[in-house]
Amino acid sequence: MMRARKAFLVSRNGPGNGLAEGNSMTLTLNVNDRLEKHFAGFAGQLSDLRDRYKTEHYIEIDPFVPEDLQAAAHTELEALFAANARRRDLIVAQSGNTPRRYSNIDRDAIHQDGGIIPAIYRAPALYELLESIVGERVLPVPYTPEEYIASRLHEPNDVHGWHWDDYTWAIVWVFKMPPAEHGGSLEYIKDAPWDRENPQPEKLVAQGPVWTRHPGVGAAYLLKADTALHRVKPLSVADERMIVCYSFATEADLQRPVDHSSMAALYPESHARHED
């Protein structure tokens, strides 16, 4: 079973960064080997991570990757933003008319021009770690544009407003984070399922409780993002919050219809390329 999964994950996305398929697989395997060794160092923390996840629906993996991989991925991400960033400033109806003001990069640009970042999504070691924390099978999402994206809040009043994710889990990998007094913190309300017909985020926020987390650079946080109403606090000054977000699904997610309207609003080019 694990051998079959490894072959599937390594091959499922094909080459990135203009690499030949064989070179892309080699990169993925090398990244996976590094992650296997790195994640083995969390063995003594797994019980605590499981307990925290059950209680908070949030945990941090810190550091997410070895230091040299973090540095190389940071360089990769800066180049991706320089070449591919799109500025967004809109209101998303599907989440209750909440704002999005930031720069982002869609999955296809990361897949095409990235290397390490897409390779991590294909790494079986990551799925094994996540399953050991959440206690159930973790799968790639079935909707390609939502596999991984990057976002950058950098102007005053930039915000990723209150919303839910289409699929069960998000891993958010932090590359830049302002001090908490400048904004950029994650705020979330757990066990607040998305009523797509009547979202009412203001009511849910008023009811609370609102949990606040401010992860550091190099960490990645795991959030049960389909039932946690969450946002990134607005920037009060020009500063920078730069992240990569990976999305993951349960087996049940793969069996239910999913409305991708909010992703279509935020990543219209990628959605159009992959629309059935």
C-alpha cells in the first residue's frame, strides 16, 4: 500500500520547473528522503501534536523542513512572485462578502516554474506525518488549482478575510511574517461549519471564541480549514507576510460535490484551465 502510494504521489503531477520527467521525479524523491529524516525528529512530539490537534484543530510543525531546504525554497518563492504574482482586491460572496487584498500565485505557475515547493506536495513523507497527527487517511485534493498556492500581504490594509476552505486540511508554510502588532496573525473559530447558503461570518465571529496564532518563519501550521472560519488579520502598516498553502482532502471529500466558486474568483486563470 505505502509503495503504491509513493509511486502515485511522485508521478501524479509530472515535471515542474521545466524539468524532464525523470529529473522531476529525482527531485521529488530527494526531497522526500530529506523530509523522512527530518520528520523522524518529531517522533517524540507526536503524542502532543495529536492531542493539540484534537483540542485546537491547529498545530505547528517547526521547523517544517531542514534549514537549507527552507532557504532554497525561499529563493524559489521570491523568484515566483517576481515573475508570476497577480494583485487581487475583491469581495468574495461565497464566504459572506469578505475581502481579499493581497498578491498571489496560482498553482500552475508554481508547478511550472517551481521545484522544491511542488515536490513537497508530492512527498509521501508529508502525508505519513499528517496521518500520524490527524488519525485518518490524508489525500491530495481532487481539484488541481487548489493543490498549492502562494500569497503575499505587503501593503497597508492587505487582508485575507474570513473564509472557509473547500477541503478538510490546509498546511500553511511561512516564509515571511510581520511582528504581531503589524497584523498577519491567523484568527480562527473552530467547529464553525460553512453554511454556503447563509455564511454569516460576522455572527460566528461575535459568538466566538476566536483563537489567535502567530507562527514564525520556517514553521508550517496545519489547520482543519473546512470547519474553521478563519482569516489573516489586516496589515496595519507596509510589512510582509509571505506563505505557501497546501490543501489536503479526506476520502469523504472525494465523494461529495464541491463548489469552487471562491477559488474561481481568486485564481480565475488556473480555474479556467482546469474547469471540466
